Amino acid sequence: MRILPLGLILLACDTPPAPAEPHPAEPHPAATQPADLVIPVGHAANLPLQMYVGIDGVWDTEVDYALGDGYPASLTITPPNEIYVIQGCSTPRGTTAWTTLANVQGTAATLSLRSGVLSVSLNTEGTVTAVLEGEATGISCNGVTTLPLHHTLTIRVRRITGFVVDQVHQRWPGCEAGVVLPEGVALWLPVAHPLDASGNRFEAANAPKPVAMTLKSTGELARTMQSWELTASAGHVDLSLDTTRPVRGLASFEVVGAEALTRVEAKLFLRKAAWKGYVSEEITEGASYQLWFPEQDNLVDLQVTSALSSAGKLCMPIPGRWLTATSSTPHCGPAGGEQYGGGLPVAEIQSLGECRLEVTMPNTSHRWAASFTTR
């Protein structure tokens, strides 16, 4: 889908943004498998829209559909229950309705509008454009309560000629060609995207999971309660698609434990509570630091810049559970919490005074220590 400035619309997506740090995930009770995990084909016959429009009520949307292979060919597109007007409205939300379908061009799909729902019947490869008109009501926008809507819709119908597989963890620098992930935390599932006749990747609205995928591991695999996540124990994971069409992209990935880390570049930082948020300072041995709000959470973070394993570069943050913090002074002690600015919270300042802290990764030689004072 193409997103335009001002008069624009966003299609709803079932995949949320990636988490900033790995987090523990309970496996789904019905999804645990000892070695193999099958992600089945997923079809969708209805496409709901989420609308963010300007005060002129004009926007456009592009939708791609896959043709053939049992993908739904009789489809519906429904306006959302709420519309969001993005320009200075005291009550930006309203309800929407389509009343007219006009200026249909192209024969790749047959369109009809009944009771405010657009029906789409796929015919052949190609492009169809149309205009949907209606109104938004119940808004309060500079004296405007009813907003005329003018929606230009472009539908592209494509046949799938192949697939490309990727995983969100490949976005880390140095992880484009090979992916190494930590065990025991939530990982993003690999995703197969269809390719059209020109070899271009697209997202098929009627096939959010266009082909079945099997993950075969030398360790254990489990789905989590989140549809886009899995957990895995250490091992090599191979990916295969249930298709005779060409497949490119990610074919496997590695999952490792802490003992596989060969080099970790990291430093300890003091995260000090401030008027708004926090301020982080690298800890210098023997230094003294003033805390502005001693009664609030003041933490010690381990900021990791790079972690290498025997299988390659780690493509996610080190899990906090891999670290153990101990203190020989009563003024600081172990702590957990949310990652902040790339740092893993390992200890908290419990009272003003000297803090002698050691952070280790059990069963490895990795160790970080600091002695400092807070006042």
C-alpha cells in the first residue's frame, strides 16, 4: 500500500513493530513442537481499512491481490468504523460510509458497491481503478461535522511466480546474509513474500501468508501466544516452503546460548533519573556521580555495542536473563527492568554511597566490574 501525505489512508496490518529488546515468551500450549514447526497458508477474503484523511476528505489507496493457487477470488473491502481527520480537529474521529462507486476503469476485477461494502471479483492479471464517494459524520473540525469523502482505489491483480523469505532480525547491520539469534526469548518468525511476473516483491491482501513454511531445527521450537513470534533452543534452523516455485532469501538461521558468545563489547553506564526521562553517563572507575532524584529509579545499564558468537554476529540484544549482577556494598544491588537507549538494566542504586558492582555472564568468561560513588 502507498501512503500519501495529508489526504492519506493506512491499511490495517496484523504485524506490530519489533520489540526493542528480547523478552521472555510463554509458548502457546497447542503450538509446542520438539523440532519442526509448520506455519500454514493464511487466506483473507475481507480487507478492512483504517483511514487518516485531511480536511478535504480526499485520499487514495493501492491494494494488491494474488490470483490463482486457491487464493480467494471473491473479496470485500469495508470502510472502517472510525475515521481520523489529521488537521486540527477537536473530535477527529468519525464514522464513515461509502455511497457511490464511480469511474471504474480496467477489467482485471469486477467491482460492485452494496450497503457500503465494496465487492471485488478477480478476473485476470492487471489493474483496476475506481472512485468511492461517501461521507464521514460525527466529527468536530473547525465547525465541520460532516465531511465528504473522495476515495481513489487502485487494485492490482498479480500471479505469483516465486517467493522471497526474510526476517526482521536481518535489519541489524551485518545480519543481512546470516542471522544468529539468542535462545529462550521471543523471536520474529520468518516471512515469505510473493514475487510477481517481473520478480517484484508484493504483499497480497488476500494471502497474508501466501505459502506454507516449515522450520526444522536441531533444537526445540515453539510458537508463542503472539502470531508473529516463536521461541527456540540453541540449534540450526532450516526453512522450506511448500512450493515448486523458485524461492530466494533467508534459508536458515542459528540460535545460540550465552556459552557460544566469543566476544562482547560492552560498557557499564549509570542511568540517572532526570526532570524528563533519564540521562546516561559512562561509569569511570572511582568516579563520583550526583543523583538529581535519589528517591527515583537510578540504574546501572550494560550497553552492548557488539556481540559475536561462534556462529557469527548476534542479531538481537543480549537477553537480560543471561547476565548476573552482584554487589559487595549495600548501596546498590541487582535489578531488572526495561531496556533504555541500548542498555540492559543490571543493577539499581538503593542508597547514596559507594557501589562496587560485578556483572558476569554465567558459564562464560565475560565480566564487567565497576566501583563508583553516588552523592
